[in-house]
Amino acid sequence: MQVTRLLLASKMASSATCIFCKIVKGELPCFKLVETEKTLAFLDIEPLSRGHALVIPKYHGDKLTDIPDDSLAELLPIAKKLAIASGAENFNILQNNGKLAHQEVGHVHVHMIPKPNEQQGLGVGWPQMAKDFDGLKKLHEELKEKL
């Protein structure tokens, strides 16, 4: 059992300067909602609406592509539980990657943001590109080759 914990701890990357890693280590407080071996969920301290919560992997990585799959497995199921517990009829599940994509903290996190009315919660713009079926066909072929 002790060996398993040591192996697990060595696999749990963290950053000494990351605010979320400090929360995971207990160096900073949080309003903890759910904690498992690989995941932590807590209330956002600057919420967009009542019940706005974050779900993070305990493994540190700036972007989704930096996190091992096994450390991502619980993020959406826990976000779902938070949405149900909040009683939100309408809500957003959001995960940003990189500053340009509006990521404020360089540690993967999923937001569960209740949307109780037009004023509270997440406001989203959706600037669609023009339809280009030839371009989509080419992109489809490129992506399929890489998958």
C-alpha cells in the first residue's frame, strides 16, 4: 500500500507556483465540494453566478493536452454532479486552453457555471465562419490521417 502511494505521488506532477497546485496541497484554502484521488472540485472565488465551481485534476498541466487521460476521466462526471447539486436548469461546462482562449490560471480546470438568467452566468459570442465544404473536406482528411 505504501509503495502504491509513493508511485502515485511521483506521478502527480505539480508546480510550486501554481495556485491550484497550492490548493491541492492544502497550502491555500478552498470551499471544497468533491475530492477523489485524482480530482478536486471547489467553488470559484470570483463566480459568474451562484454555484459557479471548478473541477481540476490534481495532476498539474497547463493545457488539456498536458494531462494524462487517467487524470481527466472524472472531470466531466464530477461537473455533472455539481450541476445537479446546484439545481441549475441551465448551465455551461467550460474548459479553456491558453491565454488567447481566456484561460486565466495555467492549470487545467473545468468550470460548471449555472446560467439562472440573462445577466448572470457565462455570456458567449459565437462568431461563425462562412460555410466552406471543400475546405471542410480537406480538413477532415488531414485530421483523420493524424487520428
